Amino acid sequence: MGRKIIGVLGSPLTEGNTAILLERALAGAKDAGCEIEKVVVANLDFQACNEMLFCREHDTCIMDDDMQPQYQKFREMDSLILATPVMTMGIPGRLKSFMDRFQVFFMAKYMRKSPFFTREEAQRRNGLFICISGMKVPEVFVGVKLSVQAFFDIIDCNYQDELLINDMDTIRDIRTRPEILDAAYKKGFALGKTVIASNQ
Ligand SMILES: Cc1cc2nc3c(=O)[nH]c(=O)nc-3n(C[C@H](O)[C@H](O)[C@H](O)COP(=O)(O)O)c2cc1C
């Protein structure tokens, strides 16, 4: 039975505030009984989508780089935690390119109408979105959320929950806010429990 949760880190800082929140969420998922794996986008060697459209007819991308193993991994996982800071009111460029490369899943699902998951499998796949921003302005998460909701839809993950923390320019070190760390842990734990319950 599947119980694998992948955590994607979209920050270039592998030990920054986003990374700390992702670790807490993954710890929660692990304590709930799931197997966890972290994908650090900053450590992957890949290019942005070049629109070669090989994936219009094939179940993969023609670009032979570090995205290749991700496709299989994302087909096999049971749920996802995506964690990123806001940059220029949107998704950081490298993470955005990572997400764009899942055009492979888009083509299968929407163009060829031959999705990688059955309806039942898709219903069991959930996503938790964690995001932090420097500023405390009303619309700071609007751009990132639109992209993440589209990405979750493309890879067949239901947008189950989110943890959006603004004002990081004031907070500076997330470790000074144990209640936020606790919220990340609890949301990861809840996602993990959902995975366990829906795969029994
Ligand atoms: C290039 C860049 C662009 C940023 N753009 C925004 C922005 O548009 N809005 C905002 O609220 N914060 C912005 N920030 C601030 C980050 O969201 C914030 O510093 C966050 O805590 C970084 O998380 P990390 O340390 O885990 O990478 C930006 C930071 C960088 C480096």
C-alpha cells in the first residue's frame, strides 16, 4: 500500500526558513506513518521547458536531465508537500521551471486524455502548500497560489491544505515562532494521516 510523501523545496537556501518549515511538515508526515523523501530543486541540474513538445505524444520529456527521475517519482508518490518563498510576487524562477517541466503530465491528462492516474488514484493524491513572504501585503500569495493550484491540478493532487506565513522580513528567523513550526508539523501530520487512511 502506498504511503510515500514527497517534499519539494523551492527556496535556493537549503537551510533557510522555508527549508525549516518543510522539515517540520515532513517530520509530521513521518510520525503519521509515511515514508518521506525531499526533493531540493536547487540541487537538480535541469533546464526550463523549451517547448519541444515531445511530450505531446510521449509519456516523458525529450530533455535528458535531472527531471527524468522526477517524472517516475511523481507518478509513484501518494501525496506532496510543496514549500517555497514568494519571489517577485510569484514562484521563484527555478521552482517555476521545475513545475513547467511537468507539461509531460499536462499533455497526458488534457491533450491525449490518457492521464497517468485512474480517477480513484487521483482522488487519493493530496497536496499541502507551504509558503512564506517577506512582506505583509494583502495580495502577496495570490500569484503563487494560482500557479501552485494549476500545478497540483496537472499532477493530480488535490489542494488539501496550506500554510501561508507573511511578514518574514520582521520575523527573520522562523525558529523564534514555535507556533508556526508547530502548525507546519500538524499540517504534515494531517496529510500523512490522510495518506494512511486512504491507502488502507
Ligand atoms: C529575489 C527575491 C525576491 C523576493 N520577492 C518578494 C516579493 O515579491 N514579496 C515578498 O513578500 N517577499 C519577497 N522576497 C522575500 C522572501 O519571500 C523572504 O525573504 C523569504 O523569507 C525567503 O525565504 P527563504 O529564506 O526560505 O528562502 C523576495 C526575496 C528574494 C531573494
